[in-house]
Amino acid sequence: MAKEIIQQISRDRIAAFWFSGFALFALLLYLLSGVLAPFVAGLAVAYFFDPFADRLEDAGLSRGLSAGIVILTFLGLTAAILILLFPLLQGQVIGLLSRIPDLVEFLLEQTQFLLELLNEQLSSGEIDNLQGATSYAGNVLGWLGGFLQDVWSGGLAFFNLLSLLVITPLVAFYLLRDWDKIVTRFDELLPRSSAKTFREQLSAIDDTIAAFVRGQASVCLVLAIFYSSGLTLAGLDFGLLVGMSTGLLAFIPYVGAAIGLVVGTGLALSQFSDWLPTIIVIAVFLIGQTAESYVLTPRMVGGRVGLHPIWIIFSLLAGGSMFGFTGVLLAVPVTAVIGVLARFATGRYLESSLYSGKRSSKAE
């Protein structure tokens, strides 16, 4: 009996230690969230490109040289893409901004026409309900605008944007160079009695994050190319800008496609007098969303992720609200960790006497 009490006290101390460690980590993350963005971004880049550095190292290159080649290649490709796309995107952004007054006027005219039509068809009670729903939608949009403003002010002020461009490559290089050493050192610090369990769960977390981050990045790239090409060929003004934005927002399930569909359809209605081009624009978005759901995501992301779209959306909103841009970067990895640990805890619970109501043989 005394032995069981001592073991229980020991387990309680271990649980208190880990809980205190996680609480301290969360507190530091909150306090330092304003300066962590370039370091988190560098960590993400190093994690993403570690397999490529491993292949170069296996080919006989030193780890430092492999990391340098990978980071320089990444920076070169990024710069080349920006140099090629910036003139086009700059013109489209300026053109879109100049068209906003006309678009707002067009939308107000269409809204007025729709309200007059509804006023003729609906009863007074139904109109009151519609006005309440409109007011609620306005509040939601206002909250969303405030959320985006908080993310911007918390993570993308000029200094932080500059630090992202300067510090992120340096952090990524040093982390990528020492990645294997960091992993080995972390493994050495694991509690020896439960090191196997830690390794299994860390491997599951790595599989989940890798499947989502690397797979979803590929999905976003393919969709950005598809939407940009499709909308440009359909003759939509600002098709390149809308298509690329929609593809890059595809990491938020359904939200990116919904925003792109609304913006693209609105632009098409204001631009074309015929219905056929507008239908083609809508078809581009429907084909893209169908391909994403049934072809791209199953093949590129796979079924190992185990992250429900609702949890991803919630984590992005919660992370951005609490920690700004740093929270957005950390949202999916943290959600993946929580998901793996929750499945592990559920499995242990189902195997325990708390679930079965039977005392284990060890307790007997």
C-alpha cells in the first residue's frame, strides 16, 4: 500500500512538472509574441526544407554547405517569383483599388434592387428578420475586420516585416545546419523511463505536421496556378491577383475558396454584361474546390493529418487573436500536437480501469 502511495505521489510530481513547464512556455510565448514571428518563420522554413538538406548531405556534401545551398535556392526562387510577378500584381492592385468606388456603387445598386424586390415579396415580419440577419452579418464582418487589423498590428508592422525579411533566412540557415544535432540533443534529454513513448508521440506529431504543412503548401501552389490561369483566361479583370490570393488562402479550409468565389463573382457581375463569362468564373472556382477536396488534398496531404477543418479554422482565429501573426504561424502545429496528445490520452483512458471499471493486475 505504501509503495502504491509513493508511486502515485511520484506520478503527481511528474504531471505537475510537465504542466508547469507547458504553462511557463505559454506565458513566455504570450509575452514575446511580438518579436517571435521571424524565429517561428525561420523554424518553419528549416523544418520544411530539412528533407532536401538531408538528401544533399547523403550525396556527400557537408551539413553546413547543404543548408546554405537549400536556403540560397529558396531565397533565389522566392526573389525570382517576386520579380516576375510584382509588376503584374502591382498594376492589378492599383487597378483594383481605383475600381473600388465603382464596385461599391454597383453593389449598392444591386442591393437596393434586391431590397425593393424583397419588399414586394416578403411580409413585414420576414423583412424584420432579414434586417436582423443583415445587422448580424455586419457585426461579423466588423469583427473579422478588427481581427485582421489586430493580426496586422501585432505581427506585420513595418519593423516586424523588415525583421521577417532579414532575420528569418539567418534563423532558417542555422536551424537547418544544426537540425540533426538539435534533434539528438532533445532525444538525450527525454526521461529514460518513458523515452520510447515520447518518441512514438513525437513521430506521430512529425507525421501530422509534415503531412499538413508540406502537403498543404503543394495544394496552395497548384490552386494558385489554376485559379490565376483560369480567371485570366476567362477574361476577368484582376484575375491574376484574385486567383493567387484564393490559392494562397486555401490553407484555411473552405474560407479561401468562399472569399475567392464572392470576390470573383462580384467582379464578374460588374465587368461583364453577358451571363456566360460570369458562369465561367463561377465554374473555375467550383472546379478548383472540387479538385482540392477530392483529388489534391487526398493525394498531397493524405489521411494522416487527423485535423478536422473546423479545428484548423478555430486554431487560426484563436492563434491570431491571442498572439498576432506569430499565433497564425503556430496555430496548425500546436493544433496537431494537441490532436496527437488527445488521441494518445484517449487511448490510455480506454485501456485504464477508469473506463473498464476493473482493477488492473498490477494493482491487485
